[in-house]
Amino acid sequence: MPEPNERNPYQPPRHDAVPAAVAQMSRFERGILFGALLYMAVYVPYAMLQLWRISGTATAPPPHLLPAHFLGMALNLAALIVTIRDLYLRPFAEANAKLTWAILILTTGGIGWLIYVFKHALKPRRAA
């Protein structure tokens, strides 16, 4: 039988067990999120404009789009990982709130991710 002070490693940490350093996102994590947001705000309209320009012809898109596209993919994957980590560490009052947010983040094509980032991720983690 487990000791009374022993914690289940498969349960998320309680707020009082979370160190102060993890009580909010680090500057690096916030930088990843803001970098992904900046990428989407600048690159996506530019790429759409370039693709619209070539839509009437048989030419290929400009070759300079490909490296920026892969850089943006890597940045958005890192932002997704940071967001899921924040979701795991953040306490919620409702029992199924984490599962609901995870489903919204992963299935809505970025809209759920944007809502979660501005509603929860940029704010400090508090007790449920």
C-alpha cells in the first residue's frame, strides 16, 4: 500500500506542489508563442498574396517561401508543445476542462489555440 505522503506520478501537480518558477510561463515560452503569432500575422497574408499572384499562370511559387514555411512550421510546433505543457500544469476548477481545452486546441485549426493563449496561457497559474 502506498505511503500517505506519496503522490501518484500520473496525476498533474497540485498548485501548492508547483514551484514558483513554474507558476507562470517563462520568457522563452512566451517568446515562442509571440513568435508564432507574429509569423501567422506577417507570413500567412504574404504567402496568400504570392499564391494569388501566380494562380492564373503555370509558374511555381517563389522559392523564398519554402524556408520561411518550414521555419514557421517548426515555430508553430514548438508553440503547440508549450501550450499543451501549460495546459497540463494549469489547475482548472471543472473536472473536464483540461480535456475540453485539449480537444479544442487540437481540432479547431488554430482558433481554439488562439482563444486558449489569450484567455489562459499568458496569465499566471492559480489554484482552482
